[in-house]
Amino acid sequence: MAEDAILGYLATHEEIPDSGQFASQHGLQHNDVVNVIKSLHGFRYIDAQDIKRESWVLTDEGKKYAAEGSPEVQLFLAIPPEGSISKDELQKKLDPSVFKIGCSQAGKNKWVDMGKQVSRKVQHVEDKVKDLLIRIQDGQAIGKDDINSLKARKLIVAQTWKGYSVRKGPNYAPKRKKVATDLTRENLQRGDWKELEFKEYNFNAKGPPAEAGHLHPLLKVKQQLKNIFLQMGFEEMPTNNFVESSFWNFDALFQPQQHPARDSHDTFFMEAPSTTRELPEDYVELVKRVHESGGYGSRGYMYDWKREEANKNLLRTHTTAVSTRMLYALAKQPFTPKRYFSIDRVFRNESVDRTHLAEFHQIEGLVCDWGLTLGDLIGVLNDFFSRLGMSKLRFKPAYNPYTEPSMEIFSYHEGLKKWVEIGNSGMFRPEMLLPMGFPEDVRVIAWGLSLERPTMILYGVDNIRDLFGHKVDLSLIKRNPICRLGIN
Ligand code: PHE
């Protein structure tokens, strides 16, 4: 309708000077006219110029008075023409806001006598406010003073009106031709392609954004760490077994069976299969002995070691279980020094909060060589962490059942201006290494840290649940930068 009106009008007129007036003259909605103008302009049937005008529109309150009359007139009409009415009585007859505003405006206009009794002072009043509001509603112009007083009473607000002036365009026709967008098989069969007009290609149109794969921040930081380990000559350990036996996760690490970490409050035990099928029997015997009565210069833990406890399957609680298997395999061969690393998932029965999840990733590195010392460990840690951009490290004595000495690793965080704990480390105990069959003067230094911690610092994520798990906002992954420099 609007389209026919516009194209038809331009057939006999040079210009539509104002789309707003055009719409009201033709009984059309301005919105519809604007949409048609945009579309006809796109196909160059018409040329359109923007018009902007400051105009006034009624507020909700203004609309109400335009329909029902101003409060002062409503109040005036509620007073009997002769005699008077008590103020209480009058108040009951009117809406509270109409009464309040009506009293003050009618008083200002000197229309009424206000006391305990209220009476009219004049015989007749005109609702100028209502008339002005209606004129504004109809798009008519009103005087400056009137505008100011309505504005002061918050009955009108300024609005920018947008419309167009329109002329014929280069492709003008009184009726829009339907252009074909595709050449179909039917067109070819019928032969009507000869008459059809085809829509021109728009080579400037932007295609839909190409979808591509995105890497999760954890994967990127993991790759960064992997590169560091590889540069330092470390080999990656096979970590593709989330399910582990208690034996490899704890017993082989000289972690006693009563240790609280071996409780179901801390560790997820498997229901099915609940136990492991096989363990290296000779080695199990040696591990049992070192727990029960020690050896290699140790007194052991002096308790009754139970095979059933070692057989229990669990979700590995640390990647040190993998390191243990690797060391066991290494010890079976004539000794050669090795550097191993792993980065993979571990599981702990933790209550989930801003910084803890029941599953996370551990980064672990270990070096085995003849005669290593704590100094070597500190040196390797300084090298490793400075490659991550953390060159100020401090160490604090700690305890792990499988390392002695053990050290927590702290790094000075330049942003937070404080020391933050970033990992744990130590030298594996003889009670762990000697039953495996390592020569006595082979030492193993090792350290572990979470992958989530540096990633959160790097990507400015302060709640781990925003980084990993079902609550992650996928756009975080799509938005994150391809690479970063430094890690702290
Ligand atoms: N396994 C330890 C942990 O879970 C980390 C660690 C690895 C500590 C190697 C010392 C040596 O935190």
C-alpha cells in the first residue's frame, strides 16, 4: 500500500518533501512508509534524503490529561457551581494525584477558594492544558511559553523525529519489478529465462562470518607449557588413563593406607570395576614390605598393609601416579638419565567453589639422574618458571609422603604485589625409588602445579567455573586472543 502510494505519487510529482506529512495525508503509518522508502532506495527506485526534526511528544502523564482533562479542570468541575464542598469531600471524589496537582494549579490560576470549604471563584474555565496537549499530539506547533510550561510540568519531552524527503531514483518505475534472484531448472525448461530480469550481484556484500575452530584457553596454555618442556629436553609421559589403582596412585608412592587423602571424602573410588585385575606381584611384595617394616635405611610405617586396599580402583588424584609407572618401567632397564613431563586431568572429591573443581589439570615434571641434589631441583625450577615469565621464586619446606625434602613454590606476582603459591615439589624418597630397583645413587627431582591457576591469571578469570565445566560461556573461547606473551 505504502509502496504503491509512494511510486504512484512520484509518477506525477517531482518530490515527496516530507515522509511524515505524506504518511498522514495518505492515512499511512509513518513506520511503514519509512520501511518502504528504505527498501525502494536499496533498489534505487528512489533517492532519499534524511530529515531530522526536534519535536515534542506527550509523556504518559501528558497522554492521560489529553484524554481526561487537566487535574486543575477536573478539580474545578468537581466543585459544585454554587455553594461549596468540604476539602475532605472533594478529596474523596478525585484521584490522589489529580487532587494534589489540581489544588496547586487551580489555586495558582485563582479559580478556587481553598480553605476547609472549597468553592469556585470564577464561573467558567477553559482547559488550556488539555487543548495544548492535543495539539502537540496532532503534530501542530505551539508557542514557546506554552512549551516551557508543559515541559516544566513533565507533560511533554523532546524527541528527534526522523523522516525522509524522496525523489525518483535512476531505476524509478511506477511499479516495482519482481527480479529473479536465482536461475532455476524450471526457468531453463520453460525458456522464460530470456524475459526474466535478474537481480544484480552485489559483490560488496559481506558474507556470513566464517566459522572456524577455536582453542580453549586451557589448551593454549597447555601448548605453551608443552613447548617449554620440550625446549628443556623433557619427554611427554602417556597420561591416557583416568582410572588408576590405589596401588599406583598411592602405595607405590609410599603413601600409607591410613592417609586421609585415601578416604572417599577426598578421592573418587570406582564402583565398577571396583578393583584392579593385575599388579606386578614381585614389586607389590617389595612395596608391602617397605610400608610394613621399611628397609633401605627406613623403619617403614609399621602397620599391617592390606592388598585389598591397594586393589581399589579410583580416578587418579594426581599425575604423579603416571610418573610412578614411568619410573617403575625405567628402573627395569640399565639406568639412563631421563626428563619426563605430563599435563593432564586429575580428580578430587572437593567441594566446588571459586577456585576448586572436582576435576582439574596437573602439570608435572621430573628429572632422574645420578646424584641430583636439592640445588638441582631449585635450579631446574628457576629455569622452568622463568620461561613462563616468573623469575622471582621462593621455596617453603612442605610435606608429601613421597618426597623428602619437599618444597612449596611461590612466585612474586607483579600485578597483585604479593607472593602466590604456584606449585609443589620435592625429591622422591628412597622408600619409593629403591623397591623399583633404581641404583642407590640415582635421585629423582619432581614438581607439580595446576594448569588452571596460571591460565586464570593469564586470562583474567577469577572464578574457575567460568573457565572449565558446564557453566562456561562459549563466547569466552571464541573471543580469546590467539597468543599471549608471558604468563604473569
Ligand atoms: N603430586 C603433587 C600434588 O598432587 C605434586 C608433586 C609432584 C609434588 C611431584 C612433588 C613432586 O600436588
